[in-house]
Amino acid sequence: MRRTEQGDHVDRYPPIADHGMVGDLQTAALVSSGGTIDWWCTPRFDSPSIFASLLDSERGGTAVRPRSSRTAAG
């Protein structure tokens, strides 16, 4: 587990490099490699954020996570 100089846990804030962007030319969401939606403004880019755990993991909204680590068979 990574720690800051103050000893706080930082696992709740994945590095920005561990995120991908999903969008539709009107809005976009940042999705972590763990499957959580950490930032999403909807219905447009300049709208207020719905999910903002990228900024505050405790008050940034509800985390959306997969129920299990199963993947689709292809």
C-alpha cells in the first residue's frame, strides 16, 4: 500500500495514468483501471460533475464498481 509523507493512504486515489476516458463527443467519464467512474460531467462537458471521487474520495459521490472481477468470454 502506498503512503504519503504524512502516512495517509493514497490507494483511494489511483494515479491519473491508471484512468481511461469514455465519451460520446458531448461528455466524457474518467474510468479507473479498477472499473470505478471517478469523474463524469453530464449531459455536457461544462455541466456540474455527477461523480467527482477523483477530487474527494469520501464526498465525491457514489462509486460505481463491477460486482465481481469476472470478464466476458470472447
